[in-house]
Amino acid sequence: MFFFILGLYVLSNLVWRVDISGNDRLSKDEIRQAAQEAGVYPLQWKFRLPDPDQIAYALTRKLPDATWIGVEINGTTVQIKIVESTIPEAQQLKSPRHVVATHDAVITDIQAVRGVPQVRVNQRVRKGDILISGILGDEEHSEVVVAEGDVKGLVWYEYDMAVPLTQRHHVYTGNVRERDYLLFGTRALKVKGYGDTGFADQDLIQEVHKIRWRNWELPFGWMNEKVLEIRMEETALEVKEAKEIALQQARADLLLKAGEDAEIREQNVLHERSESGKVYMKAHFEVNQTIAGEQVIVQGE
């Protein structure tokens, strides 16, 4: 018992892990090297660690790209938090350009921030048409600029869909096997639950319990692992349910492609049929979405 308590005491007075967070440009290897030079590394005695403020000061001197460094000692873990200095992004000089249509559409709204609007609401446009011109003035006195603005229009899509009338999904059978492990640092020793579960298909749930002493988390504990048997079940769908699933999937895919500000104004099922255990559909969607793209102005245009 004495040696067990002594072992706990020794293990709890070592640094087992150095965690680093907040870094982006600075590599973890670079930070770990600086920390090691400051006396912070795994298997270092905790009583030999400098004060956290002293560690932070030493790291700041070694890592000039960090504007702030915080150091915390929690149990057997040293946490180093980095705030890197902000480097302003270089402004990219854009060449003059028009705002052009990315789709065939009927204009529903146009807001020109810079440039000359070339279309009006309810006007039909084709992909590539100029919506906001980057050429200001007339032929004698003109200036080319980067046209900016937001243009929305009604765009039409057709979707072909197929949904099986039999849906397959996993369900839990209620059969469970448990395994227990003792944890020592990053190693795990199985003490219960030997042998194959015999399950054809299974899911896994793990619960890890670390031993704590006061505010310290010790580098050992135990883990419980539950292996749950699952089986495949089939559910028959009505044709009406399959149609709704198909339309939901099409709408979700459509909004993902058209953008978060897109709005489905209208949908129509053009035709449908049931064949070979599936429902086949073709649907037409009318979507109000952003159609503004960019086109560089060629010199002499």
C-alpha cells in the first residue's frame, strides 16, 4: 500500500502533457522547442517548473510573432495559449470589371453600388449579359471602374429524382457486451470482456474516467466500453411519402447550390411513375437567387 501511494505521489508530480492552442502560423514544434528551452516538457518535475508568468515571459521573448502567451498548470498538464500578431492582408488591386449574369434569369432586384445599371426589374437576361457596367461616361469622356452591386433574379431548375419504396436503416437489438480497461498514460490494459462479441454489426460507446486528486488530473484511470449489437431493418414507404422525401432532398440540394439567401418561389412536379420498387419524378423549381458574377473589362472595349 505504501509503495502504491508513493507511486501515485511520484506520478502526480510529473508533467505528462503539454497542450498548445490558439496557434495558426506558429507551428507546434516551434512552440514546443521554445517551451523545452524554458524548462517545460513531458516528464519534467512540476516542482522544477518556473512560475507560469515567468514561462509566458520566456516564451514571448522566443516567439516574437505572438502578441500574448498564457500559461496554466492544471494537474499534470501544462496549457500554453497563444494569441498571434495580426498581419494585415494586402489589398488586392482589382482590374476594372462588369457585373454579369451567372444564369439565365428574370431580374427581380438590382442594387448598384458602383457602375451603371444595364437592366431593370422584370427584364429577361441570359448568362453572361452585363448587369452593371464598369464603364462610366460617354465615348469621349469615359472611365473604367470595378462595378459592384447585388442583382437577384428568378432562375429555373429541373430535377430528376428516384427514391426507393423500401428504406433500410440500423436499429439496436438490445444485446450489449462490456469491456473494461485500466489506463496508464496513453496505454490501455483490458481487464474484462475478452473474446469476440459475435455481433455481425455493432456500435461502440466509450466512457473514460480519469483519477483526480484535488485539482490534479492523474495520468491513469479506467475506461468502460459498451459494444451494442445493431441490425438492418427495412421500412416500406407509401408512394406519397417517397414523393415528399424526393422533393425535400431536391429542395435541400437546390438551396445549397443557389446560396443561403436563395428562396424557392414555386415548384411543380412535371411527371412521376412507380417502377421496380422506386418512385421516379421530374420536378421544376423557380428560385429567386443572386445572379451577380464578375467579368474583367478588356482594354479597348
